[in-house]
Amino acid sequence: MKTLFTLLLLLPLSIFARENPFQPTNAYEEEQARMIELNEMDENYAIEFQAEQHYINEVYEKMNNPAEEKKAEKKEPKKPALTKEEVKKLIEKAKKETEKKTKEIVKKAVDEKPKEIEQVVYVKPRLDVTYEKEILPFVKVEYDNDKIDIHSDYKVSKKLTLPGKKKIILDYTANKNFYTVREKLESTNFLKVAVGNHKKDGYFRIVVELAQLPENYEVSYNDNRVTIVRLYE
């Protein structure tokens, strides 16, 4: 009897299940919950993907525009406005620097001012004065503007003149050892005297530099003295 009663209770339930197949079951509810969870995961992944993509885009832009990045990094905050005292100090500092630079410019201009040309005054030799000069211990000259006497312990062995040269050459026989000596004379007709050594050849040479060619002078010999006189027409 109990068995029959149980069968009668189960029969309507089976019929109801077949007649309403859309009635949700436990399996259906579990599947629906799983789908909702997957949708939430997809939404979270989409948000994370967008954030990651935005970061990648920023890095790419910085790599392509490094100048803009540096400019942004170097951008300094605006300085506060200067006070009246600070402005006054800056003005005073600028004035001092300007005065200093002005003084330096003026000093430089003064230093670079061209020096006055020094005038060289040529003093003519006095014509009425006689000069004496020892060229070497064995050679002495005595001269004025028109005449020169050459004194030596040795005798003249040769007198020479060169064509077109304003010189008179005198060779003295002697075996002397010395360095060449040159002397400038205070005369308008006799300019210089030079004494050179020719020890190997057994003589020394005296060269008198003239203002004119040798034919304008007269040469004479007297013992150990040679006299050269300027000739005038």
C-alpha cells in the first residue's frame, strides 16, 4: 500500500517535468553562474588591456619625441616676483658694472693711443774739429772733415782702388793676429775705417770708406803715415 502511494506521488512530478522543459534545473543555474563569472572576467581583462595599451602608447611617444620629454622635465616652476628692495639692488649692481666697463674701455683707449713720432735730429759733423781715434795698438787715425791721417808702426806695401767703389785700400806688411775692427767716423767725406787681418799672407789691410769716388781724393805717404785729402774743384 505504501509503495503504491509513493508511485502515485512521483507520477505527477514526472509528468510536470515533461510538460515544462524550460523549468530551470540545478545544472542550468550552475551553468548560468559560470557564464556570468566569465563575462565579469572578460570585462576586467578589457579594462586591464586598455590600461596596458595606454602605457605602451605613452612610452612609444616618449621614444619618438625625446626633446619634448626633456623639455617637460626641465620645466622649472615660475619664480616669485621680485620685491622693491631686490629690484633696487639689481639696478645698483648694473650701474656699478657699467661704470667698471666704461673705465676699462677708456683706459684701453688711452693705452692704445698712438705715440707721438719721435723726431730724429741729424747733427752734422763739425767741420772745424779734429778727431783722433786708436783703431788698434798699432793703428791710429787723425782726421777732420777734409783730411785723414793714418798712423801705423808698419809701412804700406800696396794701395788699391776698385772700379765704381767708394773705397781706398791700403795693405801693410806685418805678421799680426787680431780680429777685424770697424769704426764709424764723424766726417762727411770719410765715413768708415775697417782693419782686417791676413796673417797667412803676411799682411793686414786698412779700408777707408769714402763719400765720393777715389778720384776725388789725393793719397800721399810720409814715413809711417798715410794722408788722404778731399779734392775740390
